[in-house]
Amino acid sequence: MVMSGKDRGKTGKVLRVLPRDQRLSIEGVAMQTRHRRARRSGEKGQRVSIPGMIAIGNVRVMCGSCHKPVRVGYKMTGAEKHRVCRKCGATIS
């Protein structure tokens, strides 16, 4: 879920993450219009909408059980590390 900016409140699937730049791309959020030139004769040029990149700090993970945007905690079970919801304690996949 996007927490700030013009697309505040929108949710979507994460398409791409750039950890070094701390940016990510979410489906249907921060849409940008690109103009495509016609490649073949007789074909028309078109405008294509693609999702742009937003800052990682403006996004939160949605919990599957309580359906709220949450901070993520970690819990060790034996040798395995699991992500957990900070609000309800459920495991996040």
C-alpha cells in the first residue's frame, strides 16, 4: 500500500525493486505516459502507460490476515527466519 504522494491509499503488486536506489515499481501506481513511434508502415504511433518508480519509504506491506498496512517483524523458528505482522503476529509470505 502506498502511504504518501499522489497515489496514497492505492495497493498493487510489486513489479520491480531497485534496492541500491531504494525505489520500486508497483502495478497501477505512479503511471507515466510514453509515446511510441510507429515501427511498420501503416501502423499508428500510440501512447503507452507504464508504472513509474517510487521511494521504498512511501510503501508498506499488506498483511494477509488483518488486511492492513503493517511494519514487518522477524521471528526465528529453529534455523528458519520468518516475516511476521507487527499488528496481529501472523506470518507474512
